[in-house]
Amino acid sequence: MKILVACEFSGIVRDAFIAKGHQAVSCDLLPSERTGPHIQGDVSTTLKQGWDMLIGHPPCTHLAVSGARWFKHKMQEQADAVAFFMSLAMSGISKVCLENPVSVMSTKWRKPDQIIQPWQFGHPETKATCLWLQNLPKLKPTNVVEGREARVHKMPPSPERWKNRSRTFQGIANAMADQWS
């Protein structure tokens, strides 16, 4: 399959699909942290290039309910974020997974098809992750583990905090590649 992984600078999901023999490409405004097929730029310009699957990680800054107290001050930013999310959802690509934390998309569009946690995929951490799916099955847990800690939530402030919080856990990326291939 030809797979576009949108808004991914880490290459984690892209590489999981490549390991399964797919033609996967990541796309982000930032350069990739890993060597591999990556388009640095606006993903909107690549959506109509004949992809079989889109896995999108749209920015959550103006969507996540964890920032709800700021919404009234950022109405235009939120409207733009919703429009971008919906451009991915309505891209015309047959198989789509959009990933975000608990967010306004549950009311602005529809509830997610599934909410997963890293501890269901081998990582002893909590981080509720919503998946909006089109023509893809729900992910089945692959390795339920104990020791569930909110490490991502407890990260101290730093210039790299947003990047460290946004990377997909390897176990989740592997489950996507295994179950959606």
C-alpha cells in the first residue's frame, strides 16, 4: 500500500509500515528525526497523490480539551485547526486514521471510533488517544502492561516538551502496521 503519515516528524509510524513492506512517506513542516522517505512541507499539497491510506496526527494545540480555558481567546486559531483536521478527514483517501487527544472534534465533527492507551500496547503509561477511523478496524490491544503512569502529562516545561509529548509510542505504531496492513 501507498501510505501517507501526515504531521509526523518522528518517522515512527512511517517506519513501522515500511518494515511491513509498504511504501510509506511521512510529511511535516519539520524535517524528519529519522532517515527515510519524508516530505518537508504542507501536507495539503500532497493529499491528492494517490494514497491508499492516510494516518494523520493533526496538531492538537487548539483542539485538545486540556487547553479549554484558552479557547475563548483563540477562536480563530481553533477554527483554523478544525478546518485543517476536517481537510484530512475529507481528503478522499479510502482508509483514514486521524489521531488526537480528547478534543473538541468530538462535538465539532463526531465522537472518535476508539480511545486507546499506551499501556494496551506495551508501554506502562497513560495517555488517552482518540482515533477517528474510516474503512479501518479498531486496534486490538497487543500487550497490556501494568505500571501505568502519566509520564507524558508530568513532563516539565521545556522548549522540546511539545515534541516529546507528540511522538507516537512504538507499540501503537507497530499495532497500526500489523493490524492495518
